[in-house]
Amino acid sequence: MEINHDVKREEVKTLVRKMMEGDKGKQMRSTAREWKKKAEAATDVRGSSYNNFDKFIKEALHHEENVHFRIIPFYVA
């Protein structure tokens, strides 16, 4: 929701009241609660985000163990 820089106090009051009491505000709060639950489940132990991050770290550490560096001398003439 955007508010112009020349907005009047009553306009803000009306919009806030709609968000707090109106059907659209109730729907937005309900949607926010749903997203909050989904985010908590994803980041909880064994959640999708947790598992993906764990897999990423394990693969990165495994890759690091298998990397062998070859040092090539650099000469400046």
C-alpha cells in the first residue's frame, strides 16, 4: 500500500482503520499468520530450508576435502 508524500492525516487514519478492522485487513493478517507458520516449519529442524542448508554445508565440506591444490610457480622477468 502506497501513501503519497502529501497525504492528509485523516486519509492515513482511514487506511489504518480499514487494515485493523476491515475484511481486507483480516485477510492480510490471516495470510501473514499462514506464512509465519510455513517459515517456522521450513526453518525448524528437519524442515525444508534446514535440510537444504544442511545438505549444502555437507556438500561444501565434502568438496573441500577432495580438492587438491597444485601450486604453479609464477616468475616475473
